[in-house]
Amino acid sequence: MNCDMIYLVKDDNGSQLECRITREDTDAAVDLTGATALLKFRKKRTTTILFTLTNITIAPVDLPDGQALFQFSAANLDLAAGFYEGEVQVTFANSNVETIYEIIDFQVRDDF
């Protein structure tokens, strides 16, 4: 997974984050069928998780191709403007847990 800075606007309820999870050594997609992917979200340089989003698993999401889709709500984005970060963690059907090493950077700005 490779993500640049993601830009969000305070109180928006239609923002989504789409990630394609792949193996670094082969670039092969990680099949997310039967798995649960979580996006944990916190303010940068803190340790408190503000919220956790669960991936959307209904069509047209392509789980076999490693697609994880996360939907933000207005309640999630009721945040002070600033810098945040997230990590994606996958729990597979066999209960194995794998956390994606790369941290996703977010910037939230105030609405007009």
C-alpha cells in the first residue's frame, strides 16, 4: 500500500479512502475475501485512537484484488483542523492479524 497525504474537510460525510493492499515483495494483491480491514485514526504525534472505520465489503468493492474502502461520516470528521494519521489493520478469516507498515497521513481543514 502506498499513500500520499490525504486531504479531508471538517464535517464532510461523503469522503472515502480507497486502498489496494499488496505484498511488498511480489506486488500481488492480498485477497481480503472474508477478512476485516480496519482504519485506525489519530491526531499526529499522539497515541489516542479517535475512531476506527471498518472496510466496506459490498459490491463494487473488489476484495480479491485487495481493495479496502473506508467511508468517513460527519461525526468522524468533527475534528479540529490539523494533521492526523491512520493505519490499516487486517484480520483474516483464520484470525491472523496483519498491520500494514506504512502510516497514512491526513490533513483536515475547516469548512468555509
